[in-house]
Amino acid sequence: MKKLILQSEHFNAILESYKDWLKILGYAPSTVYNLPHHLKEFFHYLEQRGHNNVSSITTHIIKSYYTHLSQRKNQRRGGSLSKAFLNKHQQALKKFQTYIKEHDGKVLFGVHLKQEKINYQDNKVILTQAEIKDLFNACQYAHMAPYFQARDRAILVLLYSCGLRRNEAVHIDTEDILFQKSRIYVRKGKNYKERFVPINKHNLEILEEYVFEYRSEFITNYQTDALLLSSHGKRMNDLTIAHRLKAIVEATLNETIIEKGITMHTLRHSIATHLMQNNVPLQMISSFLGHASLESTQIYTHLADPHAHKQQVHD
């Protein structure tokens, strides 16, 4: 939906102002990039119904828009929109509500969207273990430079093999890779919770190769302890990592993988499901993922096929 064109100069001007406002407030680059796109879709919805000014927005319109989103098909992989995606739209509208209040001193609408129950099994994209291997193999084709290839493999290790959240992967430093103990220290976990994540020999060797043979190729004039470095020598942000993941996916030349619309979180969902399929205890998976409670981990009991062939998780 990012290719939508708005006719209203009023809406286009607000989008630019909204984006600048997010930047000034110091939001993450991914947030500054995504929220205006979600708001743009809302503005397009308004235009299609004869509205061309934010002053015409009412709570009724907001509710109608949410119903529209709940029924809209996912254009990349079919089916309905995921709960996470609907929440992002809601977040964009809530932030826009705050933006309006700060700029005009009043809010003409409320954002109280009813959450629909989502079937996680239908909406969470899970890769097979064979598809994971295809991603690792595709790293040698996703970029011509060997040091980019090594970094791409390191990215997959963090996101899949270690099941890290995107923010956790971004903030991993070289000193957090405890080679002697076969552990990774996650200092930037959700809700500021720290944890140690086990890593097997094969994946540790991938990180070792990147750290000691190729990471220095990214270092320019900046001194940083960040594990994943951008081409400018700075810590990679989540948007740049997402772009690399997209390049890896496209390098597989596998239409099934490409059509799944893989995100960084897809890899985390996949490793959790694969662990479940291999009968790893729920408590261990919960600790591995850094979940606050077993309830968050139990969704993978629905994602894991109990009749699936018990394969060895990628090592």
C-alpha cells in the first residue's frame, strides 16, 4: 500500500510535517519510516470517501476504517492482516492524534479500536527448516563482497539461530559474544531484561569468521563496539538490517520464500516453532526467547505441527 497516491495537498503536507515531528522527537528510523506510510493509507481511505481535510475525521470514521482494515486482504501473501500489522496502524493513528493535539490544541476524534481475535496459525509466517538453509546458502549470492556475505550470515545467526528480536540484534556488541562459553549476552532485551542465549558450535563459527576476518572491512573513521556495522562503519539500524534480509530472500530465487513476505520477526517465530517441533521443553523455549511468561510462548504450540517430521534444527 506504499505506492498509494494522495490528491489532497492538505494531506500530503500533513504527512511531511508528521514525519518531521517524529524525527524531532527522536523516534527510531524504522518508526519514522513506517508510521507515515500507515497514516497515508488512512488518508487515502478518507479521500476515497470524499474527505480531504483532517477536520472531517470523527470517531465513527476511525471505527469504520478499522473495520475496513480487518477485512482487507494481505496483498503480499494473501489472507487477512495480522494482529501485529493492525496494531501498527492503530499506533500510527494514536501518534497522529497526539500530533494534532500538539499542533492545533484539540482532537476531533478518538482512537479506541476494538481488537479482533486473530488466529495466529493463519497469520504468522513460518519458514521450514529447508527454507532456513536456503537463506543461509543465499548469502553468497546476496552481495558480491565476501565481507558483506559474512555479515549477512551473522545477521541470520542472530535473528534465527539465536531468536533475537530486531532491537536486541541491533544492540549486540562484539564483547557480548562469549565465544568460550558458547553464549550471547543480550543486554537490550524487551522491558530492559537481560539474558544469556546459548549458541551452538556451527553458528559460533559463523560469528567468529565475521568478527575476526571481515568486520574490520566495515570500520572507517568511527570507533564502535557494535557487532553489526553498516557500510559507513556505524552500528546498523533495524531498517538497514531489514534491507539486507530482503536482499538475502531475493537471492534465494525461491518464489515460495519470496511470496511469504519475510520480516526479521519471521525468523524468530520460525526458530521458536522449530524448537517446539523438536520437543524442546516450553520453559526452555520461553527462556531462550526472553518471554516474561509461558503464556507468550504457548502460541507456538499452535504453530508447530505435531505430526511434522522431527528434523534437526539448523546447526
